[in-house]
Amino acid sequence: MNFVELKPGLSVEGVEIPAYKTETKAKKYIYLVGGTHGDEVEGVYVLKKYYEWLQSNTELEELPIVVIPILNVDGYKNGTRVNARAVDLNRNYPSKDWSPEFKKDRYFPGEAALSEPENQFLVKLFDKYKPAIVLSFHTWKPVINYNGDCGDIARVLSEENEYPVADYIGYPTPGSLGSFVPEKYNAGVITFECPNFDENKNLQQIWEENEVGLKKLFTDGLLQKKLQ
């Protein structure tokens, strides 16, 4: 597939946020987003390998895809979950359940919904290139969390990597991408939680245990169906 670079966003610290899109024009797009939390390097790595495969694949039909490899570029540079204003970007979206309340600093939602330039950039992309489905790559414990009409995608991934599927992770996530996107754009969100790497499992092994399922989403036409 051929991708072109879009005009980048800018982070709190003025660092560019790269974004890429296939040249295909469509009413809706498949989004692949990494690095919402800057310390979740496993999710960033898996998306990196996934994007490399898409770029090198000459057999797949050209599809409308938008890729943001690392949204929280400041947090990734600094090794922090939060951005440079100490905001958890995944609690900052302007969903109906957004709340200024938080119990731990790591979940600080910002002074107002959509206060952060990183999320403002992503929402501008959503408004220009409407999402059909969003795959957001994270790191926590192995689980495929889904919101909206994409449980079928979650189950296909789970069949290959044996991660549990959950439409609720056990606690509220107000202002999250999973709350906001189905609500505003009527699109599904897969929050793909990779395991942490350690002495028993490195980044490449985490990619390899997810490679078959992720590729299957395209080769079997599963994501294409969400565009219809």
C-alpha cells in the first residue's frame, strides 16, 4: 500500500505528530493509532511492525487508512504515560461522560475536555476523514477491549492471540477514545492491550504472537466490511 504524509500536528512541547494516509478517498477510514500513553512502548512497537507490513504489501487492495504511529510524542520522548501537561490523553476526549474528577494523577483528564493539542489534532483528522473503526494500540495486560459495533473484530483477534475479549475492563474510563468515537462518529474502537515485555518475552515476540490475527483483519476482508 502507498501512504502519504499528512500535515503533522504539534504537541504541547511543539514536537511534530506524524500522520499518514493512503491515497484512497472514501467516506470512512480505518484508523491505526499508537502511543496514546507515552510509556507503552509495546503497543507502539506492534503498530510499527503492522504499519511496515501494510507499506510493503503489494497484494492487498488499496484501502482508506489513516495511521498515527505515536500520538503522545512528548510522553514517548519522556517515558511518561501522560503528556507534557501531565494529562492522560485517554481521559481527555469530549465524550458525554467526560469528568474533571480523578483519583490518581496518572488519570488526570485535563482542565477541560479536548484541552490537549494532541487530541485536538486527532479529532480534526476524524472530522476530515471520518472513522469507520479505530484500532488503538496500548500496553497493560493482554486483553482486546472493544466499544461500539466491533465485537466481531475483537473475537477474531482473540482466536489468534488468545487474549480475553472485554467490552468493559472493570472500571469506568470517562473521556476515553472508546467512549467518544462510538458516540460521535458511530464507529467502533478496539483498544488493543499488549502485554508488557520482560525477560521472558521481548518486543519482537509480542509482535509475533499478534501478527497472524492483525494481518487476518485485512487479508480476510474483516476491516473492509466496516467501510460499507
